[in-house]
Amino acid sequence: MGPPADLDLMRVRGQILHKMKMITEEQMVERFGEFSQLAHDGQSILVTRGGQPWVVLSAPTNVPKAAAADTEQPMQWPDFEAHWRKHFPVPLSGPTATEILAEDKEDRF
């Protein structure tokens, strides 16, 4: 079953692209600050690469709660030690990587 007879996909696509600013990849690189501000202000920008549509710059439509949270609070790092303890419950014997590198450095200089 195809699209409804009154839905002209090419016309709809043309209207979308007509309202969208089009720039080349080179322009994006050279003037990224300017174009990112336009996207932030609500304008969608189609970036072309080799004359073909490549990517669209636009403001986010829904921001995840974590990203919208107050940025004044310090970032919470994962407990890497606890994570690795699950995989390596018994400490390894021998020198640490830092000790090996320090020893190697002493040998070279």
C-alpha cells in the first residue's frame, strides 16, 4: 500500500528544503560559530558534501534530563575501582605500570 494519492512527497520535500538554509561542508568548517548560532536560534541548516545532502544542523528538540541539570554541581565519576574489582578480585603481584615505566626511563637516561 503506497502513500495517499494527495500526498506529493517531492513537493513536501521541496517545501522542507526551501525553508532550510543550505551550505557546503567547507562553509560549515569556515563559519561554524555563525551557523551553530543560527541553528541554536531555531533555523535548520542543511550541509552538503559533494553536492549531496550530508547533515542537518538544528537546535535539539528534546534535551535529556542529565544534560539539562544544573551544571554547577560537580560531575560524579563512576567507581572504576569497584568495576575492575569484579573482574580482577585478587590483586596482581609484581610491579605496577608506573613502576615499570619509571624503571624503563631510568635505564634510558
